[in-house]
Amino acid sequence: MDNIWLIPVVVVVLIILANALRVIKEYERGVVLRFGKFHIVKDPGLRLIIPWIDRMTKIQLRVVVMDVPSQEIITKDNVSAKVNAVVFFKVVDAEKAFIEVEEYLKATFQIAQTTLRSVLGKVELNELLGEREKLNEELQTIVDGLTEPWGVKVTAVEIKDVELTEQLTRAMARVAEAERERKAKIIHAEGEKEASVQLSEAAKILASEPTSIQLRYLQTLVEISAEKNSTIIFPLPIDLIKTLTDLMDRKTK
């Protein structure tokens, strides 16, 4: 009974320790304010603070993946579209993230949202659809520059989807089809041109060698007779007959 006074002392000590000891995880930092003024940033581990004098807030340093929902934008060429994105960022300075801005997560989200609308509203639709990598880098640079004073590092901004109206999608499909037909016609015309050049050159060669024309004529007859079993009557050129008669006359002499 003489040591009964120790019970309240032990209880008080336990309460003090419970309020004094803090466990900080590896991916966290503890920002300590003493009498409302910044005191220190504590590293991971079991840390001690002065109860009711110090106040510690844990700040996570892991990369945060934040979705930016679809934003209504009007491109430079007056096309309406909906664009969403994803932002990757992390705290690199726990002191600034806690002191310089009220809620760094909410503030970063608002900056990313407004920057997305602002930047994409200055480009044309073709650039939005075809140059995403360039736009991603521009968005990342702008957002990172705005959040740097808060100790927040934006590592990447990625445009996810560009949603167009159904009418515009159909119009783009028609344009793409017309472009494919145009290219096909150009390729066909180039083939015809190349073939006509080759035929012209072949005609010049045959014209310079009359015997070549006769041999080609005979070759055509052989090819046709091999493919079909029907009788085909070809008029013989006078030059060919004259050549054959000359050969026969030479043999008789």
C-alpha cells in the first residue's frame, strides 16, 4: 500500500511516452513545429518529440499518381474535345510541402487541371493527336515550374485520351478514306507512267531490229498455242514471208 502512489506516476509516464514517441516509416518524413514555429524535419525511425510543445506532421515522399479527369477544351482551330491526363509527382522537400502550401496534393491537382486546359487550348487538333510526346513534355515543364516552390517535383504528365464528337470522328474517317484513295491513284498513275516508258523503250529497240519483231511475233504464236487447244488464224506480216522466201531461195541455190 505504501507504493500505491507509483501507479499514477507510471500512468503519467506512459501517457507522456505515448505522446512523445513517433514511428516514421522509410517513405515518410516528420515535419516538427515547436510553439508553432518550424523546428526540424525528422528522418525515418523511432523519434522523440516534446509532448504538447512539439507537433509533428508526416509527409510522404513516394511518387503520387494523380488522374486529371476529362477537361472540356477548344483547340486553336476551334474544335471541341475532351482530354484527360495523369500526373506523376513526389515531395522532395517536406518542409516546403508542409509550410509553403496548405494542401500540396489538392494544389498540385488544381495546377495540373488548369495547365492542361490552357496549353491544349493553344494547339490545333492535328498537333494534339499527333504530337503528344511534345505536349507531355511541355505540360510537365510548366506544372513542375509552378509546384517547385512547394517542394513538389513533377516527374511526368501524360495525356491519356482525346475524346472527339461523333460527327467530327466521322468527318475525319471520310478525310482519311479520301486520302488513302488519293495515294492509291497516285501510285497507280506512277505505275502506268513507268510502264509506258518501258514500253516506249522496248518499241524503239524492236523498231531498230526488224528481225526482233518477227521473232517476237513467232514467240507470241507459240505461247498462245500452248495455252489454248483452239485454232487461231494470224495474218503473217509481209516482211516475215519475204524473209522466209529469201531463206528458201538461198537453200535452193
